[in-house]
Amino acid sequence: MLTQFYDDLETRTENERNTAISKLLPVQIKNLQSLGGLKGIDADMIDSVEYLNQLPVLRKSELTEMQQKKPPFGGLVRGPIDHIFQSPGPIYEPGKDTHDWWRFGRFLHACGVGRSDIVQNCFSYHLTPAGMMFENGAKAVGATILPAGTGQTELQVQAAFDVGVTVYAGTPDYLNTILEKSSEMGLNLNYSKAVVSGGALFPSLRESYLERGINCLQCYGTADLGCIAYESSEQDGMIVEEGVLLEIVTPGTGNPVKEGEVGEILVTTLNPDYPLVRFATGDMSAFIGGHSACGRTNVRIKGWMGRADQTTKVKGMFVRPEQVAELVNRHPEVSKARVVVSRINESDSMVVRLEVSGSSNQEYHESVQNIFRIKGEVEVFPTGKLPKDGLVIEDLRSYD
């Protein structure tokens, strides 16, 4: 039987939490200073989230430059690590096997996952850290793990049936793919819970899972930062994880927005091994006033509400404007490209539209797969036929 809360940190009063932050935050800034960052800052003066706006914002582009100058982590890692991961960019992320290092255990516990569960982990174990992140969290709550990874759906269904999997972990869409395949194979799976991330959990999809007896909850995290916020059983917003400090600012700045306004998420981790301070995720959200009805007292956000730039996620992978530019540069006859993302049969769909000069029998699917790391349809148009609205990524999905 699970206790209601993961630990006492979740139910602290505002004063108790602020007192803890006033001690932990200056230490984390000093950790970063020991690595050469934030020179000239009096760390002891930065003892609350409100004072963080005195510090510069760290963006992915800057992190990439730092890593190129001082590989693999830009000099931002303290002490030994167990894993090196690579995300598109490329950007390299560290990992450790220590207890709940990425902080996903709190999310899984809030979803009711515990020692009696078998978790089918369908996040990728290949280069990207998501698979290890969720495995580390599942270990933290004592669950057994089936390290399934991505693809080979028929084998996934058979394994889930044979070992009696009770929890699905993966992107929201892939669970639907597994369930459809299980119906084709005539196998009834024993899923009762699903913990998802890496893409939007659309209301219709969540409802369809609930109709099958699967309670599906989502969290928000990134490869650089680990778990940032998560849903509880009340589904009344995402509760910010106790191991991070979260700000919402006007996109492109470090200036906080008013409560309830949509802005860009900045995250400061309290992980001493990898001290990221005011790291810009590029994701948009808004704070929700009050506390969750589940009894957890940390601040809440509305969840993922789009990107501050044109970057979006498709099937759990980021699709970025610079990748579109790379596709154009790779093929001299292509003058323009536009990625159109939509939803078809409760799954993400990506179409890459290309303006091609002259007649070309060139095959572009392989380039799309290599650059974006996901499959997409390709449509070829004569020069001048694509819209001239400045968009290189058009997201037609509705998040309501």
C-alpha cells in the first residue's frame, strides 16, 4: 500500500519551503561558480526565486557553444558521472545511477506506481536519456522494469502479456499503438496506469485510455533538467518538482510575467552534480494560483503550452527550425521547406513540404529520417508555391 506522499518535502508550508530555498540556492550558485560560471556574483545575496532575475539566462545555443569549446558538458559537471547522452543539436547530457537522480520517482509515486508494479519502459534507451530517466524513477519507487525501448510493437505486446505488465511508460501516442496491436493479436493486457511524457497528452487520448481502465498521467521534463513538474491524481495542473526552481518570463528575456500570464519557462536545478541556473527551456506555460487538491503544496503550472520559438515536439522528438534549414542546405535543388504537424487517428503526423526547382526524382525520405530522427511524409511543390508567412514549422494540433 502506497503512502499518500513521496516524502515530507511535498507538504511543506510556504515559509518552510522558502527557508530551505534560502539555504540551498546560494550553495548551488557557488557550485556553478566553482566551475567558472557567474563570476562576480555574491551568491549569498541570491537566496530566493525572486532574486534569480538578477542573474543571466542560459540558453541552449549558449550551452551548445560551451560544449563545443569544452566537451562534452561545457565544464558544467561536478565529479564523476555514469552516463553520457546525446540529444539532437547535438547537446550532451550527463547521468548518474544514484537514487532518483533525475527526480522522476516523485511523479511515479504520485501516479500510484510502487513495489507491486511492473513498468514497461517504452522510452528510448538509445543515446537520449529518457529511458534511463524513467528507469531510475521506477527503481526509486521499487517497481520492476521491463526495459522495452521503442519500436517492435508486436514483441512489446507479447512481452507485456507474458510478464503481466501493469504500468506503461512512454510517449502518449505509443500506448495507443500498443493497444491497437494487442487487439489485433487477441491479447488482453493488464495495464492499469500510464506515466507519459515527451509529447502532448490530448484530452481525447486520455479519455480513451480511461475507458480501457488505464489511468494516464503526464509529467513535464527535459533531457537537460530531468523532471520539472508532474500531475497528481487530481489532474489539476502540474506540480513543480521539489528539486527545481521554476520561473516564467517574457520570451527572450529574463523578466517575470504576472501570475496567470503565459511565458517562457526558466529552470534552476538544485542538483549539485549539474548546476544549471536559469536554464531557458524554450517551452511556454503559466502559473496556477493556489495548491493542488491532492495536498501537495508547491506551485503549479498549466503544463506545456507551446514553444517560445517555432520548435515543436513530434512523437516525442523536438523538430527545430535549424533542422529544416539543414534539410534545405543538403539538397541544392530545394529552395524552401516547411514542416506541417497534425494529428491523425490520435497520433502525431509530420509532412515535410519542399519547393524544388525544375524536375527532380530525388528521394528525400532518407534525409528527413536522418535529420529529424523520425519518419515523415514528403510533398514536393514547384518554386513559389509554399506560403510566404515566415513559418518553417506549422503546428496544426489543438491543445485544448
